[in-house]
Amino acid sequence: MKPIHINDIEVFRPELNARKVFSMPQVDVISLELQAGQSMPMHINEQNMHFIVLEGQGNLETENQTFDLQIHCTIRVPKGITRAWHNRSQSVLKLLAIKQFE
């Protein structure tokens, strides 16, 4: 065992400070950050997604609903759902994204 600081993990999407924290064939765990006022474009994943808000607050928008989520909230987004995250606050939004492969 060896502890690793999240800042020592390589960033693969700089605009979201995205870092793959853990990966195995069935699951990826990804750390994401949206700065104040930042939004992610609408997109679809072909995997089930689970999100945990670690810090801040944000809006998860789908085609027909918007969810307001705060620190310690979690939400599951089934595969094939178009969605986007928006940080409409004045502070950083930190998320843990869990991508579940079938």
C-alpha cells in the first residue's frame, strides 16, 4: 500500500482538472473540477455513471430535468442519458465520477 496525493495523478482533461484515480476493467473512478461559472457540454456516456459531490454545489442537467446537488450528494445517471454539469456558484465544484462498464 502507498498513499498518493490526488495532485500527483496525471491530468487527462485539463479543462476539468480530470484525473483517473482508479481503474479496472469494470470501473473507472475520476476526479473532476469545475471552476466558478464553468459548464461542461451536453454529452452521452455509454456506461452507467455515478457522481458524488465532494465540494461545492452544481447542477446536473439532463434532456428533461435539472438536479441541484450540494456537497455529499450522489446521483446515478443511466447509460445513454444526455447530460451536462454546470457550476453556477462562486466557488469550485469537485466531483467524483464513477464510470461503470458492463
